[in-house]
Amino acid sequence: MIDVTLANFQDEVITASMTTPVLVDFWAPWCAPCKSLGPILEKVEAAYAGRFKLVKIDSDQEQQLGTAFGIRSIPTCILVVNGQPVDGFTGALPEGKIKEFLDKHLPPAIEEEPEPEEADDLANADPEAALEKLQHAVATNPADDNARFDYVKLLLSLGYEDEAKVAFAPVIAQTGTVRRFDALKRWMDALDFIAVSADAASAGAVFDAKIAANKRDFDARFDKARWLMASQRWTDALDELLEILMRDKAWSDGLARKTYIAVLDIMEQPKPKVADGQIPPEDPVVASYRRRLSSVVLS
């Protein structure tokens, strides 16, 4: 459990929640129920093995944060996802109730990811050899969501769109609950959009002309972002989506923000192997664009 103050709130809660849900425990040293709840939360965090991050805020010392979250009594726990509070509970709940609360919002537990050596092998392998290895992994264990994500992502990146759709079909119903599958679906939707709606050779100029005529033509900006996604110009797509978010964060029910997060998920590469107890470094480009998103969302 990490102690959070106003100084590190942005990094430890807002930015962190863009990739992993963050459970914020508002407590105080004098609060007896808080003292009984803390160890239970830590036990649940360990049992959930990285499915959420646990932090605590001393409500006496950090009254500004307590006010921002509307805290009226302690202990109170707030779950933050993608930079926004989504639910919470008050009081020292038993372990079972806490798990019920979390299970309403967290994606289901998945198979363990491949050992770092395997991830590194895939990253460095010849693309066709990597495809064969991933295809075998999916065929051997269809429930291995990590292998399926990597397989479909590699197929799309190599231009094998039909094969990608076939491999994705068994999990298409999970796009509402598995964020990385949602990211793949948005990539495929962008490819379909360009295939049926735009001449790839001239589409960029068409979108730019519309935007030049009206900088708040968010439909044109979003279409341009999808055109850029289809071309795998990821940072350019993120820049266009940011232009929408800076002008209207809630446009089209958060469509720009959801697509931005999807692009980040697609861009992220397997973590490199590090020594026990160390945290693998984050891709500096992905980290930079995550910070930009959180800055815009909180502005």
C-alpha cells in the first residue's frame, strides 16, 4: 500500500489508473475501523496479483484531496479507473464484500503472462516465426488472452486483416470487459472505415481541409485519427485525438478518450526482463502520452 499526498497524487493515482484500476483508501491514524480495514485491503491486493493498485490517503493531512472526492466519513474507499472515480464504499467491510465490490469493476483474472524470456523472444523473432509460435499458443490454449492479443495484434501489424478477424472472432464478445480486446476492435474498425469510406491516398488532405475550415470539426478530426491508426501512425493519431480532448473532453460520450487509451494499449510492448524486486522501465513515448492524457482530463 502506497501513501499518497497531493505531491504524488497525479503519478500514483491518476496516471497509474490509466493502465491499472487504483483503489484509494481514505483513513486517519485515530480511526479504529481504518486500522482493521487496512490489513484486509492489503491481503486482497496480494490475492488479486496486480489486477488493481492500492493506495492510502491520510484524510487529516490531505484535506484538499478528501474534499475533492467528497469524503464525509472514514474509512472510505474510492475506485479510480482511467483517471475518474467510478465507485466506492464506506466502512470496514469484510474481505468477501470487498472482493464482491472489486469484481464488479475489474476484468476477470487471466492466465499468467509468458515469462519475460518468452516475451523477449517474440519481440526479437522473425515476424513469421513469431506468428507461427503465437498461432500454436492460441490453438493449444484458446483461453490464453495474452497470446490471442499478441497474435491478432501481429497479424494486423503485418497487414493480415482477414486472418486477424478470424482469430479475433472467438473473443469479440469480450470487448466490453477486456480493454486490450477493445483496443484491437477499434484498430479493426479504423481499417474498415478507411477501406469503405476514404481514398487512402487523398484522405489526409480531405480531413486537413475540413479541419482548416473549422478547428472544432471533431468528426473530421476523429476520422483523421482513424486514418492515421489504419496507417499505424500511432503518435500522430494520439496528437489528433488530443486536439479533440483539449477542446471537448466529453465529445461523443468520451469516444476520443477511449480511442486514445486503445492506441496506447496497442503501442505498448512486452516489458523487458529485470532483476527480482525491480520495476521494468516504461516505454518513454507511451509514458509521455499517458501524462498528456491525464493532464488534459484533469484540466
